[in-house]
Amino acid sequence: LRGEKGEIGLDGFDGVKGERGVDGLRGEKGEKGSVGSVGDKGDKGQKGTEFHFPSDLLPSECSNYTVLDDPWRKVSQTTDGSIENCDRNSNLSGWKRFAGSIGGKMPEICPSTDFRCGTDAPGWLNGAHPTTVGQTASMTVCFKWTSRCCQWSTSIQVTNCALYFVYNLPNTPHCSLAYCGDA
């Protein structure tokens, strides 16, 4: 990556003329866009690898969310069943983003065992995350218990915000169920 003149951005996006944008969206001018910018007009660019997607092209939830970063939410975190975090009575209203040590998104596969991510029945996304930037999809979160990968389930919304995902998570249907991050 060359950041001095903003000539080359991430993933081959060209900040010089704004010729290409994510998923076929064209930028306006982007003559000297900042490093990794996609067609938005900027100053001469600076060193680094930061990627900026024009915020006016993203849904509002991509900038209006609360971060979930509780270390116990890691799906790789095992417990002995004595820790029973629960998202049934949590204040989960609004959009959430998984971040930090718990990973950047929900796992897309059923956890191999119960007692993961600080709860008895770990929550995972039953399906693939939306692939188009700005797309919001209605999806199902399953909660694994004993031999059943989807003992309980709930409907959520997931939005692709270019470099991360946000989730509109309701309270879980029972305790002890919790939403997990993929780390």
C-alpha cells in the first residue's frame, strides 16, 4: 500500500480517480482521496491502511450502534456450567457490534459443545452473513443445548457495514442463553 499520495487503497480500490467502488458503486471524484478511500473526495492522503467507505452510502445503523465486547462472549471460552450469563433480561435494544477480544462477528457454525461463551446455551448465526455492503438481512440465531444445535431460536437483523457487521438483537427467549462472538 502506498499512502503518500493516496494512489492505492485496499483491495485494489483506486483513490486517484474514484473509478471503482465497492460492489460496483462509483465514487464522485476522489481525485486525491485518503488511503483506502473509495471515491470520496479527500486531502492528499496519509500513511496507513485505514479503509473508509462513504458513510452516506451506508445505513444509519452502521454509525449508530453499541459495542458488545464482554470477554465472556467468546465462543471459544468454555465454562463448567456454573457461569450462566443470560441475555433474556439484558438491555439489548438497538443495534450491536461485536468487537475486541470476542471477535468481530457472530459464529456461523454450531458450537461443538454446550457451556460456551459464558452461558449454558451459546447463540450462533444460522446462515451466512450478508455479503453486499449496506445490505440488511433477516436471519435466525440458534442456541445450542445438548445434542440439538437449534434447541431455541430467535429472529434478528444483520447489516453489512463494509468492514464489520451490526446486529439488531432482541432479548433471548429463555435463560441461560447468550449471543456469542466468533473468537
